[in-house]
Amino acid sequence: MAAAAIILSPREKGVVLKPIPTIATLETRREEARSVRLPPDHPPVKSGRVGILLVNLGTPEGTGYWPMRRYLSEFLSDRRVIEWPRIVWQPILQGIVLSTRPKKSGRLYEAIWNREQDESPLRTFTRSQAEKLAAELAGEEVVTVDWAMRYGKPTIDERLRGLMAAGCERVLVFPLYPQYSATTTATVNDAAFDALQGMRWQPALRTVPPYHDEPVYIDALAESIEKHIADLEFEPEVVIASYHGVPVSYFRKGDPYHCQCQKTSRLLAERLGWRGGRLITAFQSRFGPEEWLKPYTDKTVERLAKEGVKRIAVINPGFASDCLETLEEIAVQNREIFLHSGGKDFTHIACLNDSAAGMRVITTVVLRELQGWL
């Protein structure tokens, strides 16, 4: 029988083991390294900061034809948004769609435009969310908060470079979409990593995952519904949770969006203690000839009215900020559909926006995702 092997520990082999540095020691060394004086001829370098970049869908710069055309062209040219082959889609987009849709969309934006600041509400709310988050994190002296749009301005590339120039060696990118979809969250992440490809010196990057089932988010939605209903002169018989739709083909390819929307609605109904279908889910904003996720919001609103439901409310849990799809499509168009189909009372429940509850959601998620960086 072969002799058993004798295994010597590193210490028994004569190896001198150095103690593993603690986190406090590492932080001290990092601060010492930053405090080292650079040579007189060295270009100025800022470092040691942590950046947070809030990113929303996008907004046109104005309601006229050309601003709308530029915005829609960028948005509808995204391969994540429209998955048709380029050779098929681009002639349709550049020819038919962009010849007519900018004027129509411009008129819709006109109805909700923030004239005081000459911008869309989405830009107003996103900027405010960034400012309020910065104020909330003012105690963290190394943090810089900024915001960007996936389509339109300010661009993700521009703001990432700005954070890097401000000394942010680490950046948390926060796509402001509670439910994940390749058409939203993924395309923000694509743009962020595309921006890094053009940088010689890149920051470390983290991205925020979906938060569709986070207790703080569900609580915020429930509180907004309860508060809104308490201020009404009528009691809604049905509340519709209306999410932006995606083509059914995307769902069949594995996009988890539909499942996450359904989970949000289920958790919200449980949190409110509602049973018997008082909270129902529907999907809005379909575009093109494909079949989209059902039931459709406009058809649901019409059906409820024709079935004798007289009072409804609609909330948009998938939108972090009010925008064209909530303020015009839901609050105006779907209201008209409901009333013209026999309904009596219709109310739209605002998105969380930059409210105290909405900021509590954003701050909670940010602090969780920054663990180890602060």
C-alpha cells in the first residue's frame, strides 16, 4: 500500500503569510493613494467619486415637425423596440411613418406640454427626481447624481462622460422602469455600454435590476391609490392597472415583461386587500400591425362601460413618471372612450413621479444597489 501523502500547510513550508487587509485598511490605502501629490506637469485629474445616472425613455425637444421627427426616428430605429429586419422596416419608417406621425404626435404633446419650462412633463419629472435624489444623498459627499434620456437629450453618452469628468470612477445606471423588458431596460443598458466603448478610461458600471416586486414600490403604489380614492367624490368599481404593451412575439421569445406586470398587479391587489377582480391588468400603446399583449386598455375601458360599470380609475404602475402615454392616452383618450360608451365617472391616478412615495422607492433601490461602493 502506498504511503499516505503528507500535506504541509503554507506556514509549515516556511511561507510567511501576510494578514488579509480589512475593508477599513483598504479604504485607508485608497485615501492615501488619492492624496499623493501629482507631478507639477500632470494634467488635473478628478477621482474617487460615485455617480448615479437616472435614465428615462426620452422626449422630443419641441412639438414641431422636425423635433418630433428626430425623436421618433431615433426611438423607432432602435432594434430593441422594432425587431423587424432593417431592410423591411427602415423604408416604412423613413417613408410612411415619419411623413405623418410627427404632426400627429406633435399635436398630442402640445396638449400636455410644460409651457412654463418649455419641455415635456417627462423631462420635468426626471430632472426633479435627480435633484431630489441628490438632496436625499447630500450626506454622501462622494456621490454625484445626474439624469439622461435614452432617446433625445441629454444623451446617456454625454452624461456618462460628464460623470467621468467629475471624478466618478464608479457609476450606477438606473433605468427608470419597474418591470424589465428588452424594449426598455435592456436598451438603456445597451446605450450605457456602447458609451463605454468610446472611452479610453472607463468607470466601473452597475445597472439597476427591475424592482417590480419590491415592497417599497408596491407600498408606494398602494398608498397613491388609497390617497387618490379618498379624495374622490365617487368610489371606483374597478381600478385598471394599465402597462405599456409589447408585441406578443417578444413575450414568446422570452421577454419577462408580461410576467412581471402580472406579478406587480397581484402583489398590489394583495397589499390593498382587494378581491373579486376590483383591480385588473391591461396593456396600452400598441403600434403597428402585430398582435400585442392583451387585454388592450382601450378595449377594456369600452367593455366595462358597455357591461354597466359606471365608475373606474386607471393607474400606470409601469411608468415612473407621467408622460404622453399617461397624461394624454389614458387621462384624455381613454376617458373619452369610457364616457362615450356609457360610463359616468373616470379618474386617472398620477404616476409616482417625484412625490415623497416615489422618491422613497428610488432612494431605497439606489442605496441597495450602491452597497459596497459607499
